[in-house]
Amino acid sequence: MKKILLLTVSALLITLAFLPWTASLPIFFFLVPAAWVALREESWKRRFLMGVFWGALIFLFNFYWTVVPIHYYGRMSYPVSVLLFFPLMVYQMLPFTLWFVFFPYLFRKNIFLPVLLFPFLTGFFPLVFPYSISSTLSLMPVLAQTASWWGEWGLDGLIVLVNLLLLIGWQDRSRRHIGFAMGAIVLMFVQGMAIFLFRFENVKIQNAPSLSVAVIQPCVRDGDSAQVKKRKFFAAIRSIHRVSTGKLVIIPESALPDSIVARPDFMEVMREIRRSLKADGVLFNAVVFKNGKLTNSEFLLRKDETISRYDKQHLMWFGEQFPFYSLFKRLPIYAAQFANFSAGPEKAPLNDSSFAIATPICLEAIYPGYVATLAKSAGLIVNPTDDEWFGATRATHLHFAQVRLKAIENRRYLIRATNTGYSVVVNEFGQVVKDLPEGKSGYLTLTVPFIKEITLFQRIHRFLPWIGGLLFFALLLWRRQPKEE
């Protein structure tokens, strides 16, 4: 019973770390109770069962909301949505379960082995929802500034190392190890403060080109009638008429009414909207069906009325893409209205003559390597999303915490444009510049710089899994020479 309680405490600590009032701090000791349990369980079978329990709790506490988008976005009934939730949970909790099973052997051999294994499992494993524990640090961005060097991989490893130092300190009553752990946290804080104060990596920002933007949050809801959707959307458009001249107008995901998107002259309607706003461009999202393919697409309508397009590549299982679609659509659980989306052909930013914008759509923005590839040749990140699919859950803030870290990793301004909220602009250090409250229609206007410097993480993110893997196996195979008498 004690072990079950400790595993529950561990899962609760990682959940609490995502709450603003905890300032991310529980993440530095959430592994301690779980690791203590793993070390005291000799049977690998029992350790596996406990690891399954621990991983399931972490997923349930943090991703229980997955049922809601499966129901609304995937057009599944609630019973079917709950059934589909469980295979997702089993798949997602594997990294935590595997780490728990192998932890005692690796920890006793070399403390750095479980440190390297954790980010490898959670980052390299092809998860539906990449789960980075370091994304909690974006709530206290001063601790996350080195993300531009080694990304979430490095931060995850550092967090695990602090946890294990605290574990040793707790087990052995070792003040030295506790001091090392506290010193690592203080060093992260000092490094972050130095970057904040002296802007080490951003000396050219004063001379960077800039762009004036207007972001609307129209609160067009899925359950609204076609007439209400149209009224809300055009009310949001009218609200920015006084401030939209010469700006890039950003319209979030799912904000455009179906009655407009379905029109054969849809693009002409958007051109007329741009002209009426006297905007330099309009960035908008639409679901497009063409050549037998359904895509979630982002469009940039320029001042010269030409259009460029980006199609979403990372599609949400059971929400946008159904695995084994051709098989399951014949079964009774299949919902007739389920929309099976197709992934886009290439990952490239949307370009104008003077700027390039990376536009990872919705949950795409939580994939660090993917965003780094998009943002490397862009000067701004815009994340169009519709968090209404999450329902009245904490998923909106969990999503924002993960997306916010991408601004730091890529040293770019990031605009999170949402249909129903939370719309927010963060600077290249992860600090909130402007925001709109959730569930309230409105707009944001500001001027954002285009930062074109390439971060170390953007250069090396492809190699980090291989570097971590080589170090892991080198330490695993390395044997210390016995001391001579």
C-alpha cells in the first residue's frame, strides 16, 4: 500500500508542476518517490506492473481530456471515445513504464544511465503527444533559458539528474548530494537571469525587421448554428477595422464559418475581407477537400493577392486520423461522419517577399524537432489552434506550457492564435507580452520582430537522439578497472 501511495504522489507532483502557482518546482523531485519504489522491488514482473500503474496515473492525470477531442473532432460517441482512449494511454505510458522497469539496474551501474534513458524514451519514442517534463519550466521561463542550447532533451536530462541527486541525498542522508541538486537549480536560475539581463543570444534584435499584426479571437464555437458562427466571425472582423490597416491579420484555427469555407469562391471572399481591412496580409486556417484528400491547411493571403499554403503533417490519432481507417470504417464502432485527414507534403514556412512565418498547427507545435526545422528559416512562429476541442479541462494550459518552450528553443517571438482562447504572444525568452482571457472575444495588436539568428538547438536537434544513445551505450558497456592492492 505504501508503494502504491508513493507512485500516486509521484504522478500528482508532475501534474502539480504544470500549475502556475507551483512555479514548476515539483518537477525537480517528482521522480524521487517513484525511483525509491523501483529500487525496493526486486522482481521485474512486479516492477513492470507498478510501472504500468505509475505511467497510467501520469497519463490519466494529465491527458484525461483526450476523450473530449476524440468525441468532438473525431465525431465518435462518448462510449467509443472512452474505448479509444485506453490504447492511446497504453501507448503513451510506455516510456515511463520502461524507465521504471530498468531504473534499478541502470542506477546501480551509473547514475547517468537513467538520466540519459529518460529523455531518449520520451523524446525519441514516436508518441502521439510528446510529453516533455521540461515544458513545466516554461511556467518559470528563467529556469528554461538553456533550451536554446540543448532543447527539451537536455533540460529533461538535467531535471532527472536533479531528481536522482535528491534521491541519493534522501536515502543516504547525504547533504553533499542535496547540495549538488540545489546547486544545479541555482545554476539554471543564474544562467537564465544572465540571459534575461544581458541578452547574450539576442544582440541584434534592435536592428531586426518587424511586422505589425492583429490577432482575432472570435469565439466561434462548434455547437453554434451556421448563422451564429457567421455573425460572430464578421463581428470579430468588424472589431479590428480601425486598427487593421497595414497589418498582418491572423485568424485562428476553426474560426472561419463552414458556410464561407464551403463556397466555390472561398478565396475571393478572403481577398475581399483583406481589402476591406486594408491589411497587408491575412493568415487563416481552413479544412480543404481536394483531389480526394482532406487537409488541415494554413494560408497566407498577401497584399498582391497571391496565396501560399501549408498543410498540417502531425495529425492527431482518432481526432484527425484514424489508424487502419479502411478496416475500422467497416466495423460498428466507426462513426459515419469521421473525417480522415491527410498529412501535408512538406514542412516549410509561409513566405512573403519580406518575411517567413513558421505555422505549426494546433498540437503540431509540441514537437520540438519539427518546430525547430520549420522555424530555422523563419523569423516568427504562429501557432493557430482551437482549444475548444479540449472542453472545460486544463488541457489548454498544458498545451500552452509545451508550446511556450518552443519560443525559447528557437529564440523567436511566438503568437498562439486561438479561436476561443487562450490567445497569447510570448517573446524569444518565453515571457508573456500580450494575451487575451479564455472564452472572451477580442483582439490583440502589436509589432513583433523577425529574429533570424539560428540557435544551437536548431543546428543540432537532429543529432541529439544519436548523441544521447551513443553516450548511453558507451556508459552501459564501460567497465571500471578494479583497483590494484
